[in-house]
Amino acid sequence: MTQTKTDTVKEFNFTKSDFERVRALIYQRAGISLADSKQEMVYSRLARRLRATGIVSFGRYLDDLEAGRLGEEWESFTNALTTNLTSFFREAHHFPLLAEHVKKLRDHPIQIWCSAASTGEEPYSIAMTVCEAFNTLTPPVQIIATDIDTNVLATGANGVYAIDRIEKMEPERAKRFFLRGKGDQDGMVRVRPELRQLVTFKQLNLLGDGWPLKGPFDVIFCRNVMIYFDKATQRKILSRFVPLMKPDGLLFAGHSENFLYVSESLKLRGKTVYELDGRRP
């Protein structure tokens, strides 16, 4: 009898109870709210961690994780369950507004925080936008790029990408900001060193007790992150963003995120772009 996809025997037993434990742990650790529909995704990603650690059951893996018997496994557990979908100049309507904003700030060093940097495409898109606004590879900007996932941060800091990642970019922009690989690096591109120097990558958990950052910021990017958090967590994070924003600072959100129902301290400036509401105390 031919075995169907739904009949496939899993390598590890993964019960509803195991899934609920994972949901509770990742919520506690990173504020991520996993929907019921994510059970197969969780199994697939964490099964790799069981293989890597040599543990043969989810129950034992989660017991050892909570008991602290797996060394640095908390980091790998969190990395495995973090979604990192990104691209250069994603949600492109934001970048002209960013360019317009930074041009008004040429009299002082510009501070920008990209709070969900993933593999680096977003902070480098910010850097390119500022370079183009000032028509120089050395604009007066410092970009802090943070993420909870240490693996993607390493990719961002390295700044090396498959060439198809920039295939939709304007040829002049690609030529100005990227170096093409040769020899064994053929088919790859690397962000120019001048651009990489504008961006500092740091690990940061938005739910962590202390953020290793010094504000205030002229711009904060927090795009397509809040969709993974419940309203209480969103409210908590936004309440910590507000004191880190300069009076004329901007907060960029993702296309499906609406902060007006979460924070009374913000008002809409443009399409999913917010500024401080000066009428609020």
C-alpha cells in the first residue's frame, strides 16, 4: 500500500503537549505568539535541534533545555523559531520618506536603529538611502542593526549575498554599493566596506530587561516584527521605543501593522510611518 504524505511516520514523537510547551517557552523567551497552525513548522525546525544534540524525544529535549543542561542551546532554540523573511528595499515606499527626513538632519550626526535586522538587507537598504540622500559613501549617520537571532546577524555583518538578491535593484545602485565576487566567489556580491562601516550589528532581544542602546534616535525601523507579538507585548515594546525617539523622530512599521490601537503616544505621519504625538503627555 502506498504511504500518503499525511500517513508519513515522523522521526520523533511530537505531541500537542510538546507543542504547547514550545509555545510557552518561545513566548516567555522572545514574546513570539505561535498560532495553532504552526505545529508542523515547529516540529520541522526543532527536529533539527534534536538531531544536533543527539536527543531522541521532544520531552527530554525540552526538559534539558529548561533545566539548563544544554549549554548554549537556548540561543539555537530561539534562532530556530525566528522567522527571517527579508529583502533589499522591501516595502519600498518607506525609503523616499526616509531620504526626505534625513536631508533635514544634515546639521548633526544621524542616529538610526533597525530593530529587526535579520540578515542585513534592511539596514543596508537604510544605509544606501542615506548615502544617496547625501550623495556620499560617508554620510553623517550611525545605524545600529539588532536582532534576536545571532546566526542572521553574522550574515549581515559579513555582508555577502547571492547575486540574485540584488537582481531587482537598479543597475547603478548595485554597481555603486556592491562588489562582485570572482573565482570561488563567483555568483556572490559583497556590500562595499564604506557601507558596512555605517552599520553596527548587535544581538538584542526586544523583550530583554535592558537594551544595550543609547538614544535618542532620529529613526527607528521596526517592520514586520509586531505581527508575531500579542497586543500586550506590542504595547510594552512601543512604550520603550517612545522615550528613545527624538521629538521629530520617525518610527517605520510593516505594511500589516497598526500601532495606533496600541500606543497613544504615536500618530500617523504617512503609510505605516509614525511620529510622536506632541499632544500626549
